Amino acid sequence: MKNKYVNFISDEHFLDCVANLHKAYLKAKNNITKKNFYSNKVDTIKLTFDAKFNDIDEESLIRAEILRQIDKSINNSIGTFHEQILGGIKGFEVGNLSGFDIKAKDDTLFADIKNKHNTMNSSSAEALFQKLSRYADTYKKSKCYWVQVLAKSSFCELWKGEINGKEYSHSRVYKISGDQFYALLSGKENALFQLYKYLPIAVKDYLNSVEKSQSEKENSALDEIKIETKASKRTILDQITFENYSYYLGFDKL
């Protein structure tokens, strides 16, 4: 039977990957209680500028800030989504905390996947190159890849050059863009485009199959803060500032 979605993994595997990401979204949203929202200290001076310069009311502003925190926690889950999709291609598997993200079952390929090209500093890049080099040296027939799912161009090239003042190169260590890595593993030149094209359809099918109440759970941070403002008579922003900085000189007067 012909696949409904992409032609390099099964429909069942595709929907399983979507389901796993949906669970990550629900967990991230449900984790944003007032306590968690405050855990890294809210920059209410910046929020004041955001409200005034962008003409945003305080409630909308806090909703946007909560969404920003949710988005930050979701970024790692997007990388995991790509790993799980690629791990469903015949002949490959997910690393499962083994030091690599994706490998060929015959040990001819190892890869570390980063969702964006700019997520590593120089020390992280150096450590990654050294790790991939060790895999290449251990598995003599292997090629090892730093995968940038969202890269600045389409490429597959030897990874060589200066990192932290040292010259690095290896005959079987590469860096590769997401489109070319999807093509390499699947044998389908447009594999990543297929994923993009059919993702909305797969997500819609998945959401139609789950309990509606499961997808309606929301964070509680703003509701908790609004309850406090009813008693304190403060604005939302003043309430957040007071609860975060009441120990600062003068801030207890809010």
C-alpha cells in the first residue's frame, strides 16, 4: 500500500514521531506554572520597554513571554523529532544516549544532529569534531557527520579549519545541511521537502485522533498571577516585579 505521507518512512512511524513531539509541547506548556515562570527571574525592565515601545497590553505581553519560555524548551525536542524521523529509515537507528544521534546499523555512518547551524560555541564545536574523529578512527569504514538541519546553504563537505586556534581536519569527518543529510539517508533527493509538505497533513490527522481534552491543557502561570493582582490591586507587571524583586531596595513599596 502506498504511503499517505512521505515515501522513505512508514506512515505509522511518521505519526509516532508527531505524537512524541506533541507530548513534548504539552509537557512544556503544563510546566509553565508561576513558580517555573519565575525560576530564572523575569526581566520586567525589558518587559516595560516591550509594552511601551511595541504598544502591547500587559496580559498579551506576559502571554508572549510565556510562549517564549515554552519555545525555548521545545527547541531540543525539535532536534529529537528529526532524529526519530531519520531513525525510522531502513538501515539506520537512533543513538539513544550512546554518544551519537543517528548511526547506520552496519557502523558505516555516525551523525550528530543540530537543529540550527549556530547553536554551538567554539568549545562545543571543538568537542564535537574530536568526538566524530574518534568514531571515524574506531570504525575505519565509517563517515561521520555534523548535521545542521537549518543551515545557511545546501552542502556536504569535509569539516576542516581552525577551531579555538587549532587546525582540524579528518578524511572522513563531514559537515552537512539538513536537506542533503535527509537525501543521503533516504536515497530521496527531496526527502526533507517531502517532510515539510506532508507535515501539516500528518499533524492534522494525529490531532484528530487524540482526545480533545489532551490538546487543551494550558500553562497556569498567567492565571495564578492574575489571581494575585485581584488581592494586591497591582498591575500584572507590578505584581511580577514585586514577586521577583521585593527584596531589592524600594521594591517592597509596589
